[in-house]
Amino acid sequence: MPTEILMPALSPTMEEGTLAKWLVKEGDTVSSGDLLAEIETDKATMEFEAVDEGVIGKIMVAEGTEGVKVNDVIAVLLMDGESADDIGAPSAPKAEASSNAAPADAPKAEEPAKGYGRDGDAAQGEKGQADKAPARKDGERVFASPLARRIAADKGLDLSGIQGSGPKGRIVKADVENATAQPKAAASAAPTAKADAPAAAKGAAMASGPSTEQVIKMYDGRPYEEVKLDGMRKTIAARLTEAKQSVPHFYLRRDIVLDDLMKFRAQLNKQLEGRGVKLSVNDFIIKACALALQQVPEANAVWAGDRTLKFTKSDVAVAVAIEGGLFTPVLKDAEMKSLSALSTEMKDLATRARDRKLAPHEYQGGSFAISNLGMFGIDNFDAIINPPHSAILAVGAGVKKPIVGKDGELAVGTVMSVTLSVDHRVIDGALGANLLNAIKDNLENPMTMLA
């Protein structure tokens, strides 16, 4: 039977995207590796490749369509001997993106190696049969997707006790996720929980503020322009609202005297002129934070639901403002890199971020982030943690202020105000203070960062 090509999950957090452009048309013959379409996620435009050989029998989603859910059918591929007459109605998607699962008696369609996998399995690189080593329920086979099996194994759930919502009772990701919230004994209550979901969603929407209609009504008769939200702005709004509501933030503030750093930076930049390298203050901040995570290793961790993940390397994310939003590209192993290497890498990441050319692995991950608004003249501010990061350093401008010098005399120095926003689930007050003190010491004694 014809193969359904599904909207891929191009990143672990992607829920929907825009089918920006088709690179093939109906009737075209495609081979494995051929480009099929360009798809806009909330962060970037990415190319989607074919995995199977065949003929594009029907395009189900027109280019330019926004809000296409992951696992929605976007096209149908015909194999040898098949024709357009063999194309039936596409699998009806449910509210859960993972509900486009193939029938349990069609294991070939469930192979993630096909590249058009269910539950985002293909995007995750899963291999093998969906129903390999199936569970048994009263002597019968229990069908579940590979991703559902993995989640169930991680959570210690018994698949035979879970009611599948996919075709022919197949267990999909959403079923297992619901079961994690309500363990096996409460599985029978799942239908009630689902029935209550709309009411809960309505209550959550009311709690977040007035509806679109209510806001528009408030400004009836006043001139205004409606600005449509793109995917990035929607994602920023949703994720940071959730972060502020669910992550227990607390804030630590310090003033950092930059005079020694500015002198040291000027010396280094003079020596690096021949190599075309010019270090910024931000390069020193990245290095100082990376080393501080090594000096206070207990703070180099993230919250992972029912545990924390503690890292041995310093992967530092840096916020980059772009038109309509921001990226946070990650500099991996930052503690091991020289200042000039960090500077070169950061410039490259920032340039490609503004062009929306970053790959997902370049802006995902990290345990710590930096947001620097000093170049905009902001003295100080509080940044919102971007989960799963456990902390973010908000950096203000360096300004001339009266300070007490090392000899006790009053002097004028360049002072930079910083605020460390911390996830209290991972980092307690004293630990956060130690981390911020280490950052301050590194910046005020810059030569030590080269040792």
C-alpha cells in the first residue's frame, strides 16, 4: 500500500511547523537522500530528505501552510506497481501528534528506518521494528511504538496495563506520557482525566490572562495593527511563560570591577591584531562562566524531572538577539577552549543564528546561559531561565562608578552589574553564591583564566 510521508520532528521539542516550500511535485520520482521540502521550525528552516524510493503520488499539504502538526500526513509515496487509485484517505490525526500510528498488523509501516516514523521516532534516529519483543497481555501481543516502549522502560511501566489510543489499540507516546502522570493503578482513570482536559485547559487559559476576543473588545474603536505571531514568537511566549511559572527562580547580584580585565583585553587585542582576532568583553565572560562551572562542579547540572544530570564539561549557551526573537547557541567544552577560539566560534554562531541557519544540535543543550544587554546601555536586569538550564547570568553595562580601591582609597572604576537567576530545585543559595563568586573572581583576575 502507498507510504504516508509524515511531518517530521526536526528537533526534540518541535510540535508543529510550517511547510515552507515543496522541492518536488506530484509525479516526480524520488530516491533516498533526495530533498523533498523545506520546513520551518520555531528556530530555523531545514531541509527534509526522502528515505524511500518511489513516486510522489499526492501532496496533502500545500506549501506555505502553517501549524502543521508533527506526524500529520503531508504527502503520499507510491511504490512499484502502485498508482494514484491506491491512495485512500490519510490517517486521521488526533489531538496528540503521535496518534498517526500505523495499524498494528502493518509492521513494515512502523519501521523507523523508513524516515517517516511515528511519534517522532525516525527523527530521534530509532531503528528496528516497532513491535520487536512485544509485551503480552493475557497471552495476546501488545502493540506499541518504539518511543512508547522506551518511555515505558525508563519509567518502569507495564505496557500490558496501558490502554492504547492508536489504531487497533496500539500504544503511542501520549498514552505512556499520561501513564507516567498516573501510574498503573490509576490507568483506568485515564478516560476521565482526558475528559477533564478541556476544562483544565480553559482554566489555564483564563489564568494566563484575557482571551484574544476580550482583548480586542477592550480596544474597540482605537486604531491598531494586528501582527501575526510566527513560530518563534509563539514558542518563546509558551516556553518562557511555563518556565517562569514552573521553575522556582531566585536571584543573586554582584558588582564586578572590570579595570584589570579591560587593560588585559587591550594588551591581548594588540598582540592578536596580526591574526585578525579581536576579543570582546563577552568572550571573557563566557570563559569565566565555563571555568566557574568547573570550579563549582555541583552547579554544573540540570533538572530532569525526577533527577538531576550533573555534567563534567562546561557547555555554555549565549543569547543572540535576532529579528523577531532570539537564539541561544551553545559553546560546547568552553572551559577547554582559548579566548580566541571562543571568540571565533561565537562570531560564527551569532552570524548563522541571525540568518536562521543553525542546526538544532547547535542551540540545544547546555546547563548554563548568558544574556548580555550591556551593549544596549542596560545597567542591570533579571533574566528568565530557559529550561532545562539551571542558571542564567544577566550582564549589564560596564559604567564608571566610585569604588574603594585595594589600598582603601576612593577611586573611579569600571563596574559591571550582573544578576544570576538560579533554579532552586538544582542549586541552593550557598551553592549559587559560590558559583557567582567564582565568576566574579575569574573576571577580576583575568590572567588566571589563561593558567
